[in-house]
Amino acid sequence: MPPAAITLLTDFGTADGYVAELKGVLVSLAPGASIVDLSHDIPAQDIAMARLTVARYWKRFPVGTVHVVVVDPGVGTARAAIAIASDGRLLVGPDNGVLSPALFSLDARVVQLPVDPRVSSTFHGRDVFAPVAARLALGEPLEAVGEPHREAVRLRTPQPRRDAYGLLHGVVLTFDRFGNVITNLITQERVGMVKVAGRAARLVRTYGEAAPGEMVALVGSSGLVEIAVREGNAAQTLGISRGDAVVLTAAN
């Protein structure tokens, strides 16, 4: 059997040689493995964005895929390095919450990886995660690469709250590269308004239903409500931050 596919998600960017070093280890230790670059443009040290990104894709890949996630502001500290087997996939990365989406499956198993004190204290992606990912891609069982770890960091998306008047209260989670504002609101309503930063955006089904420059709200491909400006940037227009309040209300 050929090695399993290995995916890479990092905040390394592509201007430096960090991604190349990571791949050099992988192709040396698991020749023939298919390496898929998911993104190296996660904002630096942005654990929250990495977690939300992992949630979108980790189960979209075939059973057996090994996902490597390196967004690791605590590299070299006491934070654990872990590997997870969950729903037929394998994930490798720091125990800082970026791998949380895979931890909530009923069959999730987690091991803590040994970290040789001789390796770089600033590049566990190359020296710890990549070698383990290669071993897993070649078919080694999870239990062969580490010891059971039962205290893995589990970060959850906050749940929206419905008040006595039927209004659904949520928060801004993050922003995508188009400037769309991703919230934690979930709805199956076809009409309504999302209020944020003193402004209101009508709920639509597609971006094309908005006039150029109009701010609207819609259910994005992740299933979460997002706020967008057609042919514009909602995040810049609103000047808001993560954690700011949003409210879904009935149409006026």
C-alpha cells in the first residue's frame, strides 16, 4: 500500500524556507506520500483561526489521511505535542486547541509525543510533528508514536443564546480573506436581520441578491451566518473585532 496522504496547515507563509524544510522531512521519511498544502497563510499565532479552519476540512479527506497542523505560539514550552486518531483520520500538532474539532468524536484517541531535548525548541513542526506524520502515513498505529494523553485542550465555538423575545445573540468568530464576518449564529430562517455595530444587514440566500456595496447576512458554506458587503469588505466597513456582539432578529 502507498503511504497515506499528508495535509499541511501552518502559519509559516511561503516567503521563508520553513515549509520546504517540513516537506523535506516528509518526502525523506515517507517517499511516495501525497502532500497537500491546505494553507500556509493562517495569521501568525492565530489558534482560533486554525481551529475553525481544521473544522472545515479534516473530515473532507479520505479515511487514513494524516493532517499536520502547525500554528504553535507555545513551541518549546511545556505544552504537549500530540497525535489524534479520530473518525478514521489522523492529526498531528501542538496541544493548544488547534486540533479540537477531532477531539469531540466518540472514537477519538490521543497520545502525547516524545520530544527529544536535542531537537530545535523553535521548530517542532520539522523535528517532532513531521517525523510522526510520516510514520503514521506509512501505517504505524497511533499507540506506537506516543503515550496516552487524556488532558488534551478542547476549544469549543461558543453557542448562540436565544432571549425571552426570540432574538438570537451571538458573537463575531473571525473574518475571511474577502472581509466577510463569520459569526457563531446558526439559522434556517429565510428572512430576518442581523444587527452588528449599530447597523442591520438583511438575511439573503446568496451574495448575488445584494446590490453592489450593500451589506447583507447569509448562511455561509460552513453553516454559520456571515455578514458580507457585495464587492466590498464587511470587516473594514464595520470596524469590528472578534467577540463583538451580533443579534439575529425577525425582519422589520
